[in-house]
Amino acid sequence: MNDIKKEKQKCEKRVIELNNTVECLLNLPDKLDKLKIKDEEEIFWKELLLVAFNLIKVADYGSVYMYIDGKVKLVETVGHNLKLLKQLDIKEETFQLHKRENQVIIINKILNTTKKNEDNLTFKKISKATLAIKETMTFDLYFNGKAVGGISLDIKKGREEKFNDIDIKLLRYLLHISKSFYSKDMEKQYRMQQAYFQQLFNESTEAIALLDNNGIILKINKSFINLFGYSNKESKGISIDDLIVPDNKKEEGLKYLNKIINEKEIEVEAVRKNKFGGNIDVSLHAFPIKLDYGQIGIYAIYNDISKRKKEEARIKYLSFHDHLTGLYNRRFFNIEMQRLDNSRHLPISIIVADINDLKYINDKYGHTIGDRYIKLVANILINITRSDDIVSRVGGDEYAIILIENGLKETKSFLDRINNNIKKYNIKNNLPEKLNIALGFSIKKKKEENLFKIFEKADKEMYKRKIKMKRENKKY
């Protein structure tokens, strides 16, 4: 009678255990469904460990972990020293010595396998943080071909019990539920991100093109259409370089594309063309689109910076040009002298010109008439110089000209042209006083000569000529 009673109690206990197991398994999907893997992945793994211990009673210890950037991050443990384990820099390969990709396996004396892939110091710390283990049942969860995390259940050293077939099936069932939920949740997150991305893509004020890895356009947004004038139908399937890169920038476009194909990001300012052949100054930010399994495309963002570039050009022009005559100013002249001082294109001649009696003209006729003389000399100099010659107004009534690869003969010929043009202007133009300028020059013939010294010599020659002219034709 006692044996029957004991057997009955044993059966009742087994029924309760089975009911608890079934209830635990039925509740797990609901618990997991409330989680978001992206934001609550650690909670996911902790919940998995808790359920595993409720199901597999023979387990004494255990742990769950995540794989992040090639390292193992311990999330939770039972029995083992979690605080110490979290401090260790454990390589992912250490936990991947056995093939457990989405499958449950049994490992005996697991610490012996750990020793193979870690240095002695790290292994000693792992041994210190880990309780003595006889047998381990474990799996790694993979998603899109990449390990994301895993679980290990341990039987302590010295016990006779082992994990049986039922334990393996229970843990395998946990693996299938986890894999299904993880995949489902990540796909859900992906769809949400895709919808959000689509909204940002369509409504962005920046011109955006989505390209494949060869630079072929897959899709463009409204701002791209507005900026470059091409429709989605006209753009799709066309190389981005063929569509908007000017002919003289093709090499540059290819260089940028190769960088991105090699998984590099670029942020540059460039010139691109629209549908109607007009050039547009743009800022270009392009980068590879990468998923776990590699690069899947290219994201190119364009912003129209034409207004800014025009304003920069205007500011630059003002900083290097004289506002009255449009000639280069003293600042630019000095920069060019610095640059040309080491030039091999010799000889270099510098001519200095100064308007005679400009103060007298300003005092007698006013500065408006004086400004007319200043502009007149500027026009004469511009009309007789070459495009690569440098003509500057370096003072109120003083000008300086740099003539590259000009010797004595060419320089004297240039001075004659200045004087002849002044004579013509004096005959044709109704000026209250005749235009009269003093000229001086000096020539750099050897590389070791200093161009600034050449300028000083030219300036002195001009003043000598000016004094002589004043003596011959004094106005006051």
C-alpha cells in the first residue's frame, strides 16, 4: 500500500513538473513578444536563461552572452562570477571552438577548450570566475549568417547526472522559439526603419540618389529632381557620373566612386551639371550602405551651394582687388611676388607707374575728376597687358605691373606702348589737365635675386623720373 502511495505521489509530482514545463513554454512567446530586440536584447537573453533553468532542472550553473564586435559580452550568469567575467576581454573565437551554429551540443570539460584560444592570464581569470564544470549543454543563435549570442547550461563537477535527450529537446525547442522571435522582431524593426527611411528620403530637402555598388541609379528623391531636372524614369539605370558629372570632371567622379566602392566615405565640394547643361556648385556627401553581410549600395547626398560659392568668390575678389579700378590690390601683388620669387620663368620685369600731379587735380577739380584719371590709367594698363601679366594698384596714384619672361627689349617696348596710349587718350579725351605718368622698371635676371628688391629698384627709378618731370613741367 505504501509503495502504491509513493508511486502516486511521484506521478503527481511529475504531472506538476510537466504542467509547469508546458506553461513555461506556452508563456515564453508572449513574454518575448513584448520585447524589442534592438532596444532590449539583454533582457531577451536574461529571460531565455531564466526559462532554461525552469525547464532543465539538472542544470546547476549557466550563462547567456552576446557577440559584439568580435568580443564576448556576458549578460547574466547563474553561479559563475558575472562581475569578474564582465571585466575580461574574451575573444568571440574562444566561444566558437565547437560547431554550435543554431544547434544544441554537449561539451565535456569546457574550460579545457577555452584554454586553446586565450593567453594564460586571461584563461586564469576565466577559471577563477567560473565554477567547476563537469558537462555543458549549449547553443549559439545565428541571424543572417552571423552569431549574435548564446546560452550555456552547466552540471557541476562531481555529480553523476548528465543532460539527457529530453533536456536536449527542451533546449532545442528554446533555440527554435528564440530564433523565430529574433528573426521576426529584427525583420519588423527593419520594416519600420525602411518606412522611416523612405519618409526621410522622399521629404528630405537634400537631393539624394540611391545607387548600386557600380554607381548605377536605383532611385532619386524629389529634391534631386528639382536640383538636376531629371525624373526618376530618366535617371533609373543610368550611371550617376554619366548623368550629372561634367565631361571635364569624369576622372574626379570615377575617383570618388572607387573610394566608396572600397567602403570609404567622402565629403567634398564639387561641380555637377543639370539636365540643361548648366553647372551647379554642390556639396557631396556619399557613403556605402552596409549590412552585416557586406556593402549593398551607395547613398549620395547633394546640396546646392551656388549662392555660398558666389558669395565666397565675391569676398575673395574684394579681398584681392581694388574697388575703384578692378585691378589687383597691394595684398594680391605681394602674394604674387612671394610666389614668383622662386620662379624659373626668368627674366621677370617689374614696372612701377605713378600719376603725376594727382593731388593738384584733386584739389583743383575734386576727387571725382581725380578718380577718373585713376580709372583711365587702369584701363590703359589692362588693354596692353597679357592675361598672365599682373597689373595692380598698389597705392592711391601708384600702379605696379609684373611681366613674366620679359627682358629689357620687351620691357622697353611695353613702356613705349604705355606712353603712346597716354598720348592718344590726351588727344581724344576731354580732360581738364593732360594725363601724365612717371614710369620706372627693374628686371630680375637671376634666380638668386630677390623680387622684392627688384620692386624697390623699380620704385626708386619711378621717383627719379617723377622728380625730373616735375622740374620740367611744374603745376604750382
